[in-house]
Amino acid sequence: MALQRMQGFAVASKELVAASTKPIILAILSRGESYGYAIIQEVRQRSGGELDWTDGMLYPVLHRLERDGLVKARWGKSETGRKRKYYRLSSQGGRALRVEKTQWLNVHNTLADLWGIKPCPTP
Amino acid sequence: MPDALTPNAQVDDVETMICHWRDRLAARGALSGEAIEELEDHLRAEWQNIVSSDLTAEERLLIASHRLGDVDRLAEQFKPVCGAQLWARRLRWMIAGYVLVFALNLVVFTPLKNLQIVGYQIFLDLGTVWSIALTCLGVFLAMAIGLAVAIPWCASRSQRRGGVKSPWSVMTRPWFLYTAIVGMPWLAVLIHRLGFSISLSRFTSAAEFGRFALADQITSLMIPFAAPLMVLIVASALQKKSQSSNAEM
């Protein structure tokens, strides 16, 4: 795996990371309210470190999703009592997530078909 | 910040470091107070998550801030999102600058009004308008260039001093910059008027004074609008150029 990383085989390209940020954030928030640091941790954990997001990159994307009405934000308290900004999916965000899911599964299934892998059921 | 793992002395140092980090981020002008607060929460979470007995609290904070990304890059990433908010904030400081120097103008020149000659004949002389406008613009540009040189110098000075906050660091703050952009042209008009008031004695006729007075009124209304607009158009053109050259996400 370390060798693969060095050769750039497994780590997603910058363009792919940028394109997948929106559906990943929406999908994480569809499971419940969360905040920046926890979202990044979850992405790292679920991708096994293959999706290497720079921490600072997440927030402009979250703010853009908030501005576009796809997520809603509120200020709450962290476990240490400090101010923390929590995000959750809006109903508009839920619809956007369904569209994203269809599109990404279409791409996935086309490639799966070409590579002879079992396709995923589309929603 | 409650952090039972570190002794108080270290926590104080870490708080100072976080304060500095916030200051540097704020000085970039791209992030709102809320965005900085959110990033600080992230930094603290990352910092508390680094569990290592070999590292001091400061070292852990350095690692956490490195993971978050360096301050310039963070500010750069926030720029496209906060564009509208950024301009709203700039506009607020610019209006404050305008009002401030306008008030100064009133305080300085209200007593001088008594010097005006009653019953002068007013007519428009474009040549005089241009000469006053160019004088004011010249003074403004000289001040703007001075500021453009002074700000990076002050920034490097406030960094060199390390832990102690330099009084010069105020010049690197966005509110100072945008107040100054608007305030400076007014100051230029003010300086010009001072010269004008001193040279009042050289007017030989009421007509000549009238010509000068109208030109002064026109330029003093125009310059404070035209000069900052000029600076902002150039600045946003430069910003767009730098954004398109490193466009990502």
C-alpha cells in the first residue's frame, strides 16, 4: 500500500477529490448532524486514507453548500464547552444527494461493466 | 481551554500561539470572524487528538496547524466562498473611512469658512478642476504607495518580534487598510485645501477666487469617490488574475 501511494496508483487525483467532495459531505450529513473535524475524520476512516482531504479545503465547500441551501448550520457547544458549528442536511440537500447518487452510480456501473465487476443497484 | 493533560504554563503558551494564529488568519482579510472561529475549533480538536507523550503541547499544536494547512493557503481557499461577505465588510470599513475624514474636514475647515469672500462670481474653469484633481490624486497615490511599502514592512516587523504583539501590526489589519483606502483621498483633498487656504492672499479678484472655489468643491466631491474606486478596480483585477492562475476546487 505504501508503495502504491508513492507511485500515485491508489490516492485519488486532485480533480477526483474535488468532484467527490459534495456527494461525500452530503452523504455523511444524511446520517445525522456533524461538524467539520468529525466529517474529515469520517472521510479518512471510510476511505482507508485513500481520500486525502486537506483539512482547510472542507470548510469553503461546507460554506458553499450552506449558501446554496443544501445544508443548514447552527452554532452549538463542543464537549469542552467551546463554540462549535454543526451542519445538517436540508430537504433540498436530500434531493441533491439523490441526484448525485444516481450520477455517481451510473459512472460506477459503466466502469464496472467494462471491467467485468458486479454492478451496484441504482436507486 | 480545559485540557487536563497539559500543565498550566504550557497551556498559556498554546493559548498565545493560537491567538497569534488567529491574528495571522484575520490579517489575510479573506475570512469572517465565524469562519476563523470554526477553524480554531478544528485546530483545537486536532491538537487534542494528537496523543503523544514525547511531544510538548506546543509541538502538538504545530503539527495540528500544519495538518490544517498554512495560513496563506487557508485564506486563499476561503476567498471564492466569502467573496460577497468580504466586499460587504470592505464596504463597511470604507464608509467608516469616508465619514471619519469627512468629519475631520468639517472640524478643520468650518472656522476657515469665515475667510471666504462674499458675493464672488462663480464660473467653471475645467483647467483649474483638472489641476486640483491631479494635485489631489498625486498626493493620494504618494500616500497609497507609502502604505503599500509600509504594510509588508510592518507585517515583517510584527513577525520578527515573535511572541510580543507589535503596535505596528494594526497596519496589517483589513479594517485599517480599507479605512485608509477611503480616508486617504479625503486627506489629499484636505491637504490641498490647507494649501489653498494658506494661499488665499494671492487671489487678486473675487472672480479668481470664485473660479478656484467651485473647482475645489467639484474635486472635493469627486476625488474621494474616484480614487478608492480606482484602487479597488485595480485590486480586484489583480485578485481575479491570481485566482485564475491557481484555480482549484
